[in-house]
Amino acid sequence: MTPDEILARHGPREAMEYDVAIVGAGPSGLATAIRLKQLAAERSHEISVVVLEKGSEPGAHIISGAIMDPRAITELIPDWKEKGAPLNQPVTGDKFLFFTETGATATPHALLPDCFRNDGNYVVSLGNVVRWLATQAEALGVEIFPGFPAAEVLYDENGAVRGVATGNLGIGKDGEPTANFQLGMELHARYTIFAEGSRGSLGRQLIARYKLDEGRDPQSYAIGLKELWEVRPEQAQPGLTLHTGGWPLDADTYGGSFLYHLDGNQVELGFVVGLDYENPYMSPFEEFQRWKSHPEIRKTLEGGKRLGYGARSITAGGILSLPKTVFPGGAFVGCEAGYLNSSRIKGSHAALKSGMLAAEAAFDALVAGRRHDELAAYPAAFEKSWLRAELDKSRNFKQWFKKGFLVASVMTAIEQWLLPRLGIHAPPWTIHRPKPDHLYLRPAAECKPIAYPKPDNVITFDRLSSVFVSNTNHAEDQPAHLTLKDNSVPVQVNLAKYAGPESRYCPAGVYEFVDDKGTERLQINAQNCVHCKTCDIKDPTQNIVWVTPEGGGGPNYVGM
């Protein structure tokens, strides 16, 4: 039974009315909600704000490095320290190492580009920061509904966004309502703010419907993989941040890695691979595990214990790929739009700032009695903001990597170290991207297979044991949220031409080709999905479409 048939049989849906509905309780969505309520209190103007969150709680699906620049949170909540925000560990030192397979060369601190300097920043668990932001929002009167994914955009008779609908509950694998069936709910709003994060399922639809990416460079993404470890006390260096480049990635692949020391003998380490990589035999997960075997990383981890694992796509195209962020009735904030500064490996401050700017535009529109129009004041305010200036400085960062690691390193040093010291705050040249990430994948016949070592289950691990420590869970009796436009494509095209890259780019073992009575077929283990969206981005035929599963499903990250 299709969703429309279910609605026809069981509808109409219950509807609730709000001034502003926000999709996603991440940093940008919560900043939007908080700023709206702050303005309402300052100006004695009552407004209603609701936030939908697909995770089991705010922060459950949040994963990031993370080093946090406190500039935006200080603007949003000036007394965040007094209110107990979990920014507990200041950065105490920065290191950048270029790796070979067994060696490492340090960049002298005096020559370290500005994007890798973290004076005044904090090493944080972004999930814990988000949980704290949620308490601040609720204290101001924001309604937060965890476990309720927004599954559908609602439009009015003029084609403007008028809200969203949550997904139905209790649908079986066969698509039929079960005994636990509950019809989804509609949330109508004068303005709807989309803060789904990278490659949002509704945001993708809105970009296509309103042609919001016309005249922009194709968006570019990366996959970020992360682990949280408890290390031996003698290896703990609270506040030290380490970034590395080079091995194990080849010179033509965008990427890098990090190891950040938290307090409490914990370190968070991660690996980033641009999803414009060319070799279909590459496995970002296996590259991450191999990176941990480097002597500089292994010495920190030996004798320690892995506590958590996760993965997420990163919207990394920067300002040149930023779509139009407003449309009739709504706006994009945070990584839904792509405000992350990939050169700084930071997005939380940008997410907070974009949410604040959108909130200020929406509040003025509400006070003026408007609804369902474009919040033009939001992109106008962005153009005048410090965030715009920061992103413009880094606009070429990822594009240089298509010219090789050496060229990228030299040009990053010029743009991020030399030019600022000459009083030039943005490069006077621009490098554009010609095509989206999935078109860079080359046929397997043109590429060399990569032999990855087996995990030792001490420092390196396999994907299934990693998914286990991500606390990922989906109800088994529900339709798969990883859908195929054409069931024949995985074998006839992806396997035949590209050696089945979905079995390698997925960091959770969702996709595997199995022998079924002498013929290959793609098996989708949707219950393993950590909601990273990599398949939705990297599938060379764009045949895989990620849709929202039943509410509360997916990872439940702790301390990530």
C-alpha cells in the first residue's frame, strides 16, 4: 500500500499550527529556535516554535570531530559558561603531521596555516553540546518532539511550503499497516526551517523543486568516520589537537584525519574522505582502520579501549556550492545548506550563526504579519556577516585537491598563511567544480584493486562490530528506508561496471552482493544504517534514495 493509499484509507491526519516549524534538533535548528524565542521575549511578542527530531533524543544522531569555535555560541548565549555549556576542554596545542606509511613530518607551528590554528577554541562532544542546547530551547518555551522524523513537505495552493508531515508509524515490511499503526501528523507553520544536516532528504527535494542550486557549483561532500576511545592516562594530553595528511590516501584523493584529546583520558579520532574519489575499490572505512595502524596513532591507542563509532556525510562544497537558502515559506540552515568551513574542519559555529540569521529574518516577518513568502532578509544578512567573509577565504580549499595533494598543500599555505600576512583576506582567484561527486567514479577495469589488512580487533575493527558500538537499531518489521529506483541497476550496472562500490563506500555493512542460486543480487541490511547518507551521494547511477525510517531508529551516539 502506498503512502497516498494509506492516507486515503486512514486520513485525514491530525494537524497542529505553529508560527515556525523546524526540522532537525541539531546546532542550527536549535539555534534558530532559541533565537526566535529570545527575540519574542525581548520584544514581548508571543510566537510558537516546534522542533522535530528523527533521533530518539536531541544529540542521538549528532557526530562531529569536534573543535568548536565559541564565537557564535557566545553571540547566541553570552553567559554559556555560567549556564553549564559542555565546552570544558580548551585547545592547548596544535600539531599537523604529513604521514608516510611509517614516518611523519611535522609542520613548524610558525608555518601552520590559519585554518589549522585553534587558539581560543574547545575540544567538545558536539552531541553533548546539542543536548545542552535543547535544554536551553525548552526553557524558553520551544516544543521539541524527538522520535518524529519529518517525512513529507506540505505545500499550499500557490506552491509555497506550509509545513511538514511526520512519517506513519507501525507500517510493516510489506507496506501494510500493522496492529500498531499510527497515522503521521501534519505541522503547519507560517515558516518552516530545514535543519536536517548534510544531504537532508527533504532538503534534496526542495532544491530540485525550486531549482535552488542553479548558477552554483555542484555540491561536494565527504564522509567523516569517527571513533571515541579511552586511553591510558600516560597517553592523555587534554586539549592537544592533531591533524594529519598523506598516507594512507593517495595523492589525488581529498581527505585527512584528526585526533583530539578531551578531558577524562578520552580521545576522539576521525578520518575524512572526499566523496569525489575515483577508485571504486576504495573503502573509506578500511582506510580509517589502516590509518590507526600508523605508529603515531597506534602509540596513543595501545592499551586503550574503543567506546564508540559512527559516520556521517559532510557538506564540503563551501560558499561556491551554497544553494539559494530561501524559498516560498521556508529556509535552509546549517549543513542542510552547506555552511561548513572544510578548511577549518569546523561547522558548528557556522550552523549556530546561520540559525541565528534565519531566526532574525523570520521573526521580523512574523511581526509584520507575513507568511509563506521568501525570507530575503536572511541571505542578505549572511552577505554582511563574518561567516560569509570566513567562507569566502576558504572557497578554493577542496577544489585544489583535484590537482593533487602537493598542489593542494602549497595553495592552502598560500591562501591561508601567506595572503593574510600580506593583508589579503580572500584569494583573488576562484577555482570551480565541474561536476558532482558521483560522476568522478571510474570503471573498475581502469583502477587497481586495494588489498586491506584484516582487523586485529585491538586497534582495528570490522564494520559490523563497529556498528554495534554505535548503538544503531531499527525496528525489523518496517519498510527499508534505503530505496532503489530500479532494482536491476545494482547488478547490471554498479557490479558489472564499478565492481559494486556500495559494498565498500558504506561504513556500516548495509550493502552486500550475495550469491543467490548462481546469480548475484544486492542485499540491503537496512537495520545497520547509521544514517550517514553516503549511498545517497556516491551511488554512481543515483539509483539509491535515502528516505526517513520510522522515528527513533538509527544510531544512538553517546559522547560523540
